[in-house]
Amino acid sequence: MLPATSKLCAAISYRHLRNMTGLRRQAAVAISQELSRLAIRSPGPSAWIHQVRRRSSLLSSRLEEKPFSEMEMSYIKQGEEALQKSLRILEDQDDWKTETVAGNGDKVLSKVLPDVGKVFRLEVVVDQPLDTVYGELVDNMEQMGDWNPSVKEVRILEKIGKDTVITHEKAAATPGNIVGPRDFVSVRCSRRRGSTCVLAGMSTTYGAMPEQEGFIRAENGPTCMVLRPLPGSPSQTRLTWLLSIDLKGWLPKTIINQVLSQTQVDFAKHLRQRLARPV
């Protein structure tokens, strides 16, 4: 049924495509290609990943909004790329090794990927509904430095459409200054599909934010956080955080692994404290 529908859409839209130019034509062609790709995709992903990937059509939603420049479209594509890469990593359940298990059940896993390096995966349950957690991590993104000791500052440099932003993040120095000051420039995108939310990102370049004196420009991504209501308990949220970072500079791998896994455990603790504060 879907292959036939794809061909029918292509036939109907042919005359209109001849009159389109630039990004609009590229977007329409990309949508047609996406329909064909979906038609032949074999089953396999878990339900929530499949739901996000199936309904996260990048360019089809953009046609409903104001036109974007080529630079803006490149950032949107980077955000979508980070999302898709992150979901593919989380989709593969093999070869994850336990790094840390906290007393409250918070768990950090890791695995080494040939084209990415070592990635870390935090699995926690937060005693707050999804909308509350999403609001803190997305709507109040720039306030993260107020409650997360690992972050000194998060600043939104540019918003592109409804769900893509360019950010500059300064990481706080680790105790004893084991890891010196780092900063990141990232493109981030957010997707809400049904009961699942995905916040994805990766490092990018942004002309208005060159390397800063006193900071080493590190790189991250693909990285993402997935939020889902806990089955049978909508007042609780299951949070999965995929972390991939290249801190740059000369640092022993043992120190990097220890710092990153501890950063994830600490994040969960401080997020709970933030969400539990009186409103």
C-alpha cells in the first residue's frame, strides 16, 4: 500500500515540482525519498524508537513554517543526524558493560563503537511527570548552570524554528582541576512524538562563537536524552541519556571514563533535587 501511495504522490506532484526552485524543491524530493525509504524499511526497532524515527520527518514539517536559509537548513539537518545516530546506538542492546550502579538503582553503562569511540548510557527513573522533566531540560535549558555543578553556563545563541537551537556551554572545572575548563558549541533538536520525547545534539561550528580564551573547545555527540512515562506510573519518568564526548587535550582514558560516568550519576542526583524544589 505504501509503495503505491508513494508513486501516486510523485505523479501528482510532478507538475508542481517543475515550478519549484531551491530549498523547496529539495525538500519535496527529500519527502518523496523518505516515503520510499519507509516503504521498504524492515521491522526491528523497539516500539518507542520506531515511533520517533517513523514520525520524525525533518523536511515535511519544515515546509509548513517560514523558509529557512541554507545555513539554517544545514543546522536542522545536523540536529536530525544527531537524533538518528543516537537512536541507532540505543537501539542496539548488545555489548553494553556496566560502569556504575548507584544504591537507588541509577545505572551507567558503556560500550565502544568503531566510528564514535566510547559512549556512556545513563538509565534512571525520576519521580516527576514527563512534562515537568521536559520543561526543565528544554524550556529552562539556560538555567542548568544554576543547579548542575558540572555546568557553568548554557546560553542559546540562535533559535531555528520550533525545535532546533545553537548553544554555547561552559563546563565547570572538575574537583582538583583534573579536567580543565572546556566549552562546547552544539546544535540541539527536540522531538515530542506521542508519549516519547527525544532531546538530541552534536557539536557544530558557529561563526559568532569562536574558541574562547581560557577554554579548550571540546566536542560532543551524537548525544541524546530520551524521556518516557514509566509504564503503569505516569507520574514518573524513565530517562535515558546517551553521552559521547571528546574532551580534547591530553588526558588518560581512565580519568576520562571516571569523570564522564560520575558526571552522569551526579546529573541524575542534581536533577531530582531541582525538580523537588518548591515552586
